[in-house]
Amino acid sequence: MKERQSINAQIAEMETQLNDFDPSVREAALRELVALADAGAVELPPPSEAVNMHCHTFFSFNGYGYSPSALAWLGRKQGFAAMGIVDFDVLDGVDEFLDACEMVGLRGSAGIETRVFVPEFATREINSPGEPGVCYQMGIGFASGQAKGCAAEILADLRQRAADRNRGMLGRVNAHLAPVSIDYERDVLPLTPKGNATERHMLTAYVAAAARVFPDRAERVRFWAQKLAISETGFFSKNPVSAPAFHDLIRARLMKRGGVGYVQPGSESFPTVDEFHEMIVRCGALPCFAWLDGTSAGEQDIEELLGLMVEKGAVAVNVIPDRNWNIEDPETRRVKVQNLHDFVRLAQELDLPLNVGTEMNKYGLKLVDDFDVPELEPVRQAFLDGAHFIYGHTLMQRKLGFGYQSDWARAHLPTRRARNEFYAKVGRLVPPGQAGLARLRRLSAAMSPSDILKLSQ
């Protein structure tokens, strides 16, 4: 009994260290956990059909503080079939996550998310509420986070734009929240490992600063109620001053449209979709349109919008399933579920694989979607096929250099449908970890797709 308790304590300590900001500490902890699993001290279940291909890490913001290594371990320990990371504006976690997935034996993919400007939709809201022409857009299936040349310049511009927006917002919010204020270098940047702070990091810093200035809870509630223009006895009677709902309220009242920290973006606020796609393709990855829920003016013209995105190089689409069915109001749920089904059907008609996940970029979000609910049953297989497609591309690009965007793929798989089917089959056939790597060593670029699939079995 004591020995088991000691091992459990060791496991808990290593799992905590997976989220340390020091990469050497994270790597050592993961190696020790894998060794404990190999020795039978940690039970790792066989893969289920659960996938989460859109998890933000602590390199942008993860609501649970998870690092790339911690997410890989979580996915393997939970028995996920596949997992993917997507960080805002940076590729800082790509190599760590893919290495960690290989170590633990988990199908993995890695990507990036940002906002871009779409001139053709300048007067229509797309998927960024209240911001016509602005579009959340992604790149998925990166084989490395080490961008070069023009791609590195575009990435550097993304990071700088984000930092400039944050600093401007911080100044405006500080003026409103006086006597509570924060300093970007002192209070915000230390909350993230490599200086890529987000609005949610600033939220965390403001909540902590208010607790320092007003240690008495009653005074702190009074402060927030005044600054957010809400009732002390209403909201705070049901929500503590550190709850997810409170963080969302601060963000909505101070940082989003209509808030004191908000500035309406325009055509110069973000890179164009073409610039962002150029960076992604130069890295051998996949431009991916991020669909919201089909209710905006732009997404109601979805055939036009998706056609434009495909013309500009998009080869996949992203969906956050939970926000499109797990809705209290029955009529809203009915509309959004139907929109989801219609969108998935259109994506399949256009040969655009689906990347799906829960994001985890705020407190309270699920670790994984429940694909067994009736609302998701009609699209369940499309979600699983997309996860295996992304892993198949990532594996082939990372280890052999002939992923979706490669010269090999263009020569052997000239259509999107052919590529989608091939990489999805590779993703299903080749197991993660050492067993899969052993199969890949038998492959060469001289082989045809059918030869590769035969040797991958």
C-alpha cells in the first residue's frame, strides 16, 4: 500500500512538472512518466475513438495551464485516438508536442491560429463577432515549428502585431480600472513561457492585481461591480470573483466590442488571408478555414466564402462541435445543429477534411468532445476521418518530406480527394510511436501511393 502511494505521489509530481516553464524539466518529467508506464506503474488504455485536434497550449493560453508535453500525456492517458495543438500567432509548441506524441505513442498534429483580413468580405461579418472582414483562420499539419525566410518574417509580424494590440488595450483598460493597474512586462509576460501573451493572460493579471489592491472580498466585489457596471448582489451572488464566468464577463465588458479597451479593427489591423496562407504553405502545412456557427452574414453566404477560401489555398476546415450543439435554448440548438450538418456536408462536397476540437483556451471547456450524442452522430465519421487525415499528412511530412503540399503528392495525388483519402488511410494504418516509425523506414519517395499503403499495414 505504501509503495503504491509513493508511486502515485511520484506520478502526480511528474505530471505537475509537465507544465513547468523550463523545457528541460518538462522533457525529463515526460520521460520518467513513460518509463513508469513501460514498467506497468501507470495504466495506459488502448486508443478509443475520442479525438481533440484543437487544443491551445500554454504558449498562447490553456485554461488548465497545459504545456504541449502535458497535453500529449493527457491524450495518451485518456486513451484518445489523436490529439492536435493550435496556438495563437506562434509555432512555439509544435516540435515539443510532436516529439512528445511520438514518445508516448499518440497520433498528433500541430497548428497555428490568428485573425486575418479578407478584403472580399470587408462589409460582412465572418467568424469574428462585430468585426466585418476579420476572419479567424488556421494552419494545421505543421511538421516543425522552425520557419525560415519569408515564413519566419510573417510569423514575426504576427507576434509583433499581437503584442502591440495587447499593449494598447492594456493602457486603455488601466485608465478605466484605476487604482488597479498592471504592467505588461512585470505582470503579463511572466504568465507565458515565451512572451506570447493573450487577452486571457491580461485577464488573469487584472484579477490578481485587484486582489492585491482590495484584499477584502466585499471591497473587491464593490470595485468590480462599479467598473463593470453590474449589480453587486446579482452576478456575484452566483459567481465567485475568480470563476470562469467572471473572467468571461471582464473580457466582454472591457476587452471586446463596446468595452473601454476595444478598438474596432480595420484592413490594416491584421495580415491578409493571402499572407497567412503563404506562410503556412511555405512550411509544408495546410491552410484551414475556421467555421463558427453559420449565423453571421458572411457564413450565411458559405458557398461563396468557402469557394473564396479554397481559391486562396484552404484545403481543410475547422469546427468547434460543442458550441454548435451543447446549447440550452432548444430553438437555438436546433438551428445551429442544422447549420453544422449543412456545413459538414458542403465541406465534404468540396473535399475539405475537418479539424475538430474543444480549444481549451478558457476555463471550463471540455477535454474532449462527446461524439456519441445524437446531434453529432451524423457527422461523427467525418470528424474521425479528418483527424486521421491530419495525422497521416503530419507523419508523412515530418518523417519523409512528402506530405500534402509536397512535390511527391502533386505528382502522385493530383486531386484534393485523392490526397484526402490517401493521408486518411496512412493515418489509420500507421500506429503512433516506435511501431509506426519502424514501418516508415521501409518507405521511399520512389514508391507510389498504393505501394506505401501496402507497406504501411
